[in-house]
Amino acid sequence: MSTRRSLLAWPGLALLASLASFSGCGFQLRGQAPLPFRRLYSGFARNSAIGAELRSLIRVSSDTVVVDRVDDADARLEVLLERREREIIAFSSTGRPREFQLRLRLRFRLLDARGAEWLGPTELLLRREIVSTDIDVVSKQQEEEMLHREMEADAVQQLLRRLAAVKPRQ
């Protein structure tokens, strides 16, 4: 039996061989970088989807604890702006809005326990386009909400990467 035939006869063998080669080359999935502080106060509103996602992700992937009181924190995340935006960018031949740009703006800064700035005001801006028709109004509303949730999750990942890169001043 040829080598090629034996690999086809054992489909799992090719997968196993490729996984073994990854382990030898040092390949590793990118994990969450550790945050440079032990206790964080999150300045997001209680009903903020981004704030809830951030607290949840920190809880499961970090040694950092999100605290409820500013006085208990080593670092304080101040949310300066959190806003969803929707802009018409194209019209149909009948003059109805046809294409929209969805945006999520998040502006924040990071302070230490004494109020010294570790990370100056930083803005994250995420954009998605959506095309609309008069027929699929309900499904487009669902798609728009899904795109907003996707942008919020992406914003949290970007926020965490920026927080992990902070070098606290002693």
C-alpha cells in the first residue's frame, strides 16, 4: 500500500501528524495578556453591554478583579464616551435610505489609585456597513443588532489589549 493510500485509509492520521508538527514549532494560540494591576474599577454604566462584556472577560481570563468601589481599586477606568451611531450613506433611486454605516465610539482613560494618568484619553471607533431594502425590514433590524453586538465584543478585545500594554509608573 502506498503512503498516499495509507493516509487516505486513516483520515485521522493526517490530522494527527499536522497537530504534532505544530507542537514542535512552538505554535500557541494567542491568549489574553495579563493586566498590570490586581484590582480595576470599571467606569461603565451598569446597563452597558460593553461594561458587562469587559467584566465577564476579565473574570474568566485574568487574575485581575473588577471592584465596585473606586477606593478599592489599583486602577480606575474612566469611560468618557460610549455611543452607538447610525448614518445614512446611500439612497435608493426612490430616495429611500439604502445603505447605512453603523459606528461604535468608545473613549476612555486609565488612572491609578491616586488619580495619576496611566493611559491618556483614547478613542476606539468601529464601523460596519449594512445595506437595507424595504422588504426585509425585520431581518435587517436583527442584522443591525447583531453587528452592534459584534462591534461591542471587538471593542472589549481592543480595550483589553490597550490595558494590558500599560506600563504603570511606580
